[in-house]
Amino acid sequence: MDYPATFTMHTPSGPTHCCVKHARQLESLMRMLGAHTNAVKAPEGAECANCKNEAKHMPSNAKVSGGGAFPPSA
């Protein structure tokens, strides 16, 4: 299991398995939209749907670095 989920977030659009980071982001987004969420413990073996989606769109050779100018200067 590469992306373990801690919570199942129940939203108006349905349940989503989330890690702590994505559960907080989803709760914040739903709050801004005026919607309610309910978080419960995720079932054993559940994976974070958002982490899986992020991994699909991240090139395998991408390097993440902090600081510096944006866009990077030459």
C-alpha cells in the first residue's frame, strides 16, 4: 500500500479515502463552499485517492525543491 488513508471523508459528492493532509484540505474546501463533511476512520487497506491521483500526474524524474525564485532564474 503506497498511499495509506487515515480517514474516509463523507462529502455531498460521496465518500473519499484520504490521508491527514488531504482530509484537512478537503474539509477546508468544503467549508469555504458552505458544505459539511464528516470524517470517520478509513477501512483497513484503504488508499488516499488524492495521493494516488497526484502520483499519476507527477513525472517519475521530477525533482521537488523549495526556495529560490519563481520561475527559476537561469
